[in-house]
Amino acid sequence: MIDINLFRTTPDLIRENIKKKFQDHKLPMVDEIITLDKQIREMILEGGNLRNQKNVTSKEIGKLMAAGKKEEAETAKQEVVKINTRLDEINVVEKDLTEQLKQLMLVIPNIIDPSVPIGKDDSENVEIGRFGEPAVPAFEVPYHVDIMEKLDGIDLESAGTVAGNGFYYLKGNIARLHSAILSYARDFMIDKGFTYYIPPFMIRSSVVTGVMSFAEMESMMYKIEGEDLYLIGTSEHSMIGKFLNTILEKSELPQTATSYSPCFRKEVGAHGIEERGVYRVHQFEKQEMVVVCEPEDSMAWYEKMTNFSVEFFKSLDIPIRLLECCSGDLADLKVKSCDIEAWSPRQQKYFEVCSCTNMGDAQARRLGIRVRGENKNYFAHTLNNTVVAPPRMLISFLENNVNEDGSVKIPAALQMYMGGKSEIR
């Protein structure tokens, strides 16, 4: 949600930003918001004047009654009744206009950072760095499900019977590897000074609408029937929601958290053949990093968090590249974002495993997350980045570490979490 003062003072900035996001259908909304805001302020001004008039008249009634001027006092009382009737009307109109304004402002995209490349969709994202040498072994790399099945580590058929498509049973060493990756990611971020959290796995609608756009909510979230609760699609939702309607002291910032959770997503839409298996599923687990900080520090934290991802994947010998998301690929709340893509030796291309995002003050405005200032309070900035999200990341891990005989190498960083194993076979 953008500061209403920008609509009052620099509406052309907002219009230009909408054009950069290729959402021209939202341009008329800017004028609608300006008109609604003006009407609301007129209502507020009229209401204030009427309340002052009511106070003056009420005092006058007391004086008239004391002077025995009952007829004049009665006339004044009728004037107060009229004022009260109008105040009730104003309250109803103001409430309706405010709700209309809020609904429009919720769909206006956040102002993107000047460094964001302009483009219509993800095909115009810009590669900004590669780390690690992408290799293709001399042998044919099996499909990730085939690697798992050879190690007796997955059961998709039973999961399909129990829960349907998009679910899986992991077992044995593959299940242990899955947990080892998450445990290593947890400790990696704790060593970076982040506080470890296990948050609620369900959140109320007031938090959902605070952390994401309506379009994202409809395509992602599972609603709990008969309850004001949604299953989280990422622990970022719970972690940012933790600060709902809070005023943070400067000394408390930055708040740095790394949170574990299962994640639940609808994953609406058809997907390609390479998204079979456990690439795109309804249930998975994730280690997240979340930062709440001073506005002037958010870009520095964005760089730090991106670098954490680079360091993490390098420690597991998984080649990655960074893609700067273009304007048209940014969700409406995002100021700046980059995708971290891991190398797939089997497909001989990169695919997304993480995404680092600076939300600016968008989530803070929706959720009321403020910092106590010397003269007045102001909104904090929020950022998030996936540390690791198996089983998708597990695909790249297996493809980059599988041997020709079907065994899988375990990098040194994970061996302590695998009972000292250097390979599984």
C-alpha cells in the first residue's frame, strides 16, 4: 500500500510506476483514489466543524436554560439534533468511502526501486551473476524421481492414493537427507546471527491481506473451512505477522529471524513435464530468512541476504545464478527482487530454488509495523529470502551429486547431519 501523500503530491510518479509494471488498466484507479481521498477529507472537515458547532451550541443551551429562555433553548436543542443526524450520515459515508479507497489502494503496485530493469515478464529478467561451474557428467543423469526410487527413498503411488497428486512419501536416506539439508540451513543462518523460530502454521485473514496481494492469495492459499484461518504458503507470512500493529524501538532493529515451517500451496495451473515428481507440490518444508529494519538499511540487507544464498549453495557445491526480476515480473508489493536458480545437469539449465525480496514499507503499512521516531513514528521495511526449500532444492542436489552407479555423494557440510555418511547408496 502506497503512502496516500504520494497520490496528493506526485500522482504522476505513481502513474509512471504503473506503466513500468505494464498494468495500464490500473491507471484510472489513480484518479479514483485522488477523488475518494478528497471526498473523505471533506467529510472529515465537515464533521470537525459540526462537532465544534455542536459544542458551542450545547454550551449555549446551558446558558439559555439558566437564563430561563426555554423556548430559545429548545430551538438550540433541535439544532443539536440536526447536527447529530448529519454527523451520523457523515460517519456512514466516510466509512464507505474509506473502504472503497482501501480496496483500490491495495491493488496499486508498490513503487519499484530505480535499479529494477524494465520488462513485461520473467522472460526479460536479467542475469546478474553466476557462482560455481555448471557441469554435465559423462553419463546420463537420471530423472530425480528415478534417483530417489533407486535408493528406495520415495513413494509417489501411495501418496497419490492417500492425498492425490502433488504429495509424496520420502523415506530412508532420502528422507534423512531432506531433513539434513533443513538442519544445515537452520544452523547456517543461526551462525549468521539470526534468531531461530518455529512459527504458527496457520494465520488469520488480516495477516494474509497484510503480507501479500489478493491475486497471490487466491492462487496460493488454502482456506480452513468455517474458520478465519489460512494454511501458510511460507513462514515469512507468520513471521511478518508477528509484528502486527507494533511500534518498534530503534534499538530493537534490525529484527533478524530464520524460521522453519511446512508450507502449503494450491499451485494452480498446468505445468510442464519437468515439473513432475516433486518439483511443484502442494506440501513442502522450508527454512526462511526474514528481516525487519530501518528504511535506510533495507537495500544493504537485501544485498546481505542475497550473498547468504550464494554462500549457502557454494558450501554444498551446487552451481547457481542470480536473476534480477524485471518490473513486470515483480509482485505488486515488491520493491526489488532476485531469483536464485540452481543448475540442473540433467536438463542442462538453471531453475528457481529461492527468491530474495525487498518489500520496502508495503507490508509494514498494511500491518501497522512502525518504528518510534523522535518527532513521529514511521513504517519499518521488511525483507525475506528462502534459505532452502526441499524437495525442490533436493532435485538439484541429487542431480549434482549423483554418481554413475546411482549412489549420491554427501558434501562435507552435510555429513554431520547424515551420521557421518559421505555417500548414500
